[in-house]
Amino acid sequence: MVDKKGPGLPGRGPRQRSIEERKNKLAAYEATYMRHGSQKATLEALGIPASTFYRWVSDEERGYAASPLVDHPPDIGVNTAIRILASTKPMPRFDREQAFFRLVAWLGWGENSPDQQAAVTAAHISYLCRKHKAQTVFDMPEDVRERLNRALKVERFLWMFSPEADAYFWENGFPAFGRYSIQDVIAEITGHLLTTVPNKHGQGYVSLTAALKRQRTTAVACQFPYSLRALRERWAQYASTAVFQYIFSHEPKITLYLHPSDPDLVEVVDEALDDPEEFRAALSRCKSAQRALMARLDPRATAGYRFPSFPRTLGYQLNNIGDFLV
């Protein structure tokens, strides 16, 4: 029997919607809202559940952002950073530093922030100047200075001080909720998704919605203090980094929750990079966790997210705080 619905979005049954239908519904939203005067009435008129609407908007926003995973020379993408840090071959120290700060920026600012490369630049320069006790780039060792000059973009500095720059980058660093951070929130959600018993009625999948609702209750250590809608937006921002947030939050020797102004920046980076085997083991656990997470979530819950790729030569390794593989 021929399916006449044509290519659609991940989903099941007759409610699966085509990409074209999605675009038409979103395009009609503003005009429909003007007629009905409320979001609830508008979504009812369009025949769209609120949760579906928010997911569609999130997907649209992600679709217009450049992928942080790919290279934009001389900048490297997240996939290249993972490959460098997972390599068993000797890699230049400068390249490993750049890869490390690429992961720091990705985890700290989320998938779509245009400030990621600015964060990489600021963190790397801050680290090198403090490590070599240099007040200017010229005061650095010649080999470091040469490699740094090749990696810098003048337009980056112009943009970093422009009105378009993300205020979080300069004023607030990482968004935090008192004694814990948004990264702690994402890590706890991910841990719950990896360890909770799948719902048989959900065809063996764990419920992302239930995990998000749980994160706003006192049942968790890192409660999200805002609305469920705000948490969905945060999850959309950080979902592709989820397993890294979870795994590295339990790594005693590797810290990726960093800011260029941290007083112990040099010590933290050196401790992480001085033990390549430990870093590869952590990446192996990330690879295992991502495979498990993708198997546990309904494909509709991961639609539109850009998850990183791991080298084929990097093995799978169970998390040292629990066997979550399915």
C-alpha cells in the first residue's frame, strides 16, 4: 500500500505532519492570533497542541543557526574537537587546548549561541597569557605566538564588542541558579532519562515531558525555578550537549564548566589535558551515554537536534556511576 502522506516529521500514525504543513501552520499563526486574541484559542483554531507548537518554534529557531559541530576555518567545530581529544596519536598541545575550549564554549553557551567562537578565543588567550605570565601576545613563546596569530580573526574582536554580542558572555558568564547552574539542571535531567524505567505504554521509551516536569519539583537537587515553557527552551538549547553535561559533571579530574575569568583556569585546564587517557575514557562514556539516550527517547523527542559524532575508533565504555546501556 502506498503512503500518500509524503515525507513527514518523526511521529506515529495519522497525526504525523509533513514539513510543508508545519510551515503553513506557523505562517498562519500571527493572522489567526489577531482574530482570536489568545494563544490558547489560536492553537485550538489551528489544531495544534501547545507542546507541539513550542517544539516547532524551537526547531525553526535551530534551523536558522549555523551548526556548531562543523569546522569554519580557522575555527574548529565540536566534532573536530572530539576527534582531537579522542586521538591516541600525539597531537600538538595548542590543538588540544583549542579543542578543549571548543567543548567548554559548546557546553556553556548551548547549541545556537553565536558567542561560542568568541568564548573559545577569550578563554584560549586568557589561558595562554596567564600560563606564560604574558601581558601581550608578543610576550608569549614564539611557537605559541605564531599558532595563536594564525587562529585569530580580527572580525571576531570587532563582533565581540558589538551590540550583537550576547550579554551573558560579558556580564553573567554562565546562567546560574544560586549554588548550582543550568548545566547541573541539564545533567540531572539527562541522568534521569538514562536511568529511569521506560514506560511500556510509550513503546519502551522514557518520557522527556515527565523528566522536564520532574525538574521543576522539590524531588530533585537542582530544581529549575522558572516555567515549564522556559525549561523546554533551555532543553532545546542544551539537548545536543546533554550527555557531556551529565558525564563531565561526574568527572573528578576534568572540569568543562569554565569561564575565562576563573582564577584557577590554568590549573584546571592543565589537569584535564595532562592526562589524555583519562579524557579519552570520559569521551568513551559520553559516546555510550549518547547511544543509550537515543535508544531510550522517542524519535520525536530528538527530532531537529544536532548531536555530535564520535570517532569510530573510540570505544564504548560504561559510566562509572551506573550501567545505563540498553
